[in-house]
Amino acid sequence: MKKVLFLCAAGMSTTLLVNKTMEAVHKAGKENELIFTASEVSNASEAVQDADCVLLAPQVRFKLNDLKEQFPGLKIEMIPPQVYGMCNGREIIKQAEKLLKQ
């Protein structure tokens, strides 16, 4: 099972995103393939320890390069604002699967 970590400013909006994305995971029958969790970007050092990839919330996009430098080799991408704002679980799954294949 692959673990995808969402990072945002305070962890509140990504918690909603986790819930919506896990609903999409269940509907797609991928419960044994993907799990999504969320954390605050300030807790990234601890949170990324068992993550296979990281999806960054748009409001903390300014941290993208810092995180890539801090965690070389870890796959990190920003979630498109429109996908994030709509809590589009299906698109998040697609993005995570594409990132995991890189």
C-alpha cells in the first residue's frame, strides 16, 4: 500500500480533502493500494517519514522548493488550486498515481 501525505498550513482543510479522497479511493476499489493522510507543513520532518509521496496544498506552495531540498528523493508536487478547492478525490488519486510512477 502506498501512503500519500497532504501537507497544508494547519491541517484543517487537508483533513476534509483526506475524507473526500478516501471516499473516492473506496468507490474506485483501491483501498488496498492507496492511503491518504494529512499534516501541517510545520510538522513535515516527522510526517514524511513513512510517506511514499507528498501533495502540497496551494496555500503553502511557497514551501515546495524548501521541501524538495529538505527531502531529496521524495516525490513532492503541488495540488492544483481548482482540484484542491473542489476536494476532487478522483483527480487527487490520478495525480498521486502519476507521481508515484515517476
